[in-house]
Amino acid sequence: MHSHPVLELEATAFNKAQLIHPDAVQLALVGRSNVGKSSLVNALAGRKAMAKVSATPGKTRSVNYYRANPGDFYIVDLPGYGYAKCSKAEQEKWAAFLQYYLANTAGLRSMILLIDARLTPQKPDLALVSFARSVKLPILPVLTKADKCGKSEISARKKEWEAIVAGTPLIITSSSKRQGMAELWDAILQLVEG
Ligand code: GDP
């Protein structure tokens, strides 16, 4: 049996002033709005109704600090980006907030980038990859909703993303099928220990 840390929601921030500064490793969880981020947090935690799965994507805009125990590190769920129904100004505001967090968090070890398995690499994802590179932040790419794709589509994504994030294998997950959670936990623990 695979055992992993428990995740507990410790703090929520709606603006820069509310960001917390624990003396611990943080891993940022990022992705486009509706990518399946909340579902993944729940699947990782192994229980339901912890992160709120959105009925209205793009509405909840907060930074959620999940503390892992044991391990004493944080998985930090950041606001989704690229929600088409948000105004351009609103989108830019959140992009700036995300960049602020990524560039100014002392304990930040890596950015876990969630990617919808059905989509070829999208502009906002690629922009975030460039930004992470510019601040020398390692990226762990993770496919979500793999249950919605066939094998050939998954291997196409694998090729595309492994070319973009050279040297880092893509982790393939499905929250609804609980696929890839052990692999993702292993990668997370490696990042924290590394
Ligand atoms: P968030 O906006 O990134 O937090 O995304 P949510 O977790 O709220 O999920 C967005 C939508 O995708 C919801 O309707 C989920 O039920 C669905 N979803 C999330 N993960 C999966 C998955 O692994 N498989 C499938 N088929 N649907 C998923």
C-alpha cells in the first residue's frame, strides 16, 4: 500500500498582504481555470470535499495553503488563469499576482503545472513556463483528465511537453479515476527532499 502525507488547508489568501511566509518548502500548483486543480487536490488528499470543485470556473480566486503532514511542506493552490469570461484587466491583475508569488516566495521549490490532457500546449501555459524559467523555478508538468483521452493523444501530449520541459517526465493523472496519484506523490516528495 502506498502511504502519503495528509493535506490540511491551513490558510487562504485573497491578496498579497494575506500571503503567509512559513519557514518551510512550498510547491506551487498552477494551471488554467477549469484544468481540474481542485479535483486534483482532493484526489491527492484522498478524500472528498476539501477543495471546492468549481461549478462556476474562475470565480474563486484565492491562494490556498495545504500543509503536508508529515513532511512539513506546503502545496499551494494558486488562482487559475486564462478564464475567458474574465475581463482582460482582471486576467492581467491575476497574472501579475501569480508572477508576484512565483518570484517572491522564499521557500518555493517548484511549480507543478497542470495541463488538460485534451489540449495542445496553450499560450498562457507557455507564457508561464517562460516566466518560471526567467526566475529559475523548476517545473513539474502534470496532465489532468487523462480519462478523457485515448493512448495516442496522451503520447502526443507527452512528446509536446517533454520537448518544452526537457528532462522532466510528464506525470499523467485522472482525478476521477484516481490515476497517477502515487506517481505524483512520489514526484512531490522527491522535489521536497531534493
Ligand atoms: P479547477 O477550476 O482547475 O479547480 O477545476 P475543477 O477541479 O473544479 O474541475 C473542473 C471540471 O473538470 C469539473 O467539472 C470536474 O468535475 C472536471 N474534472 C476534474 N478532474 C477531472 C478528471 O480527472 N476527469 C474528468 N473526466 N473530469 C475532471
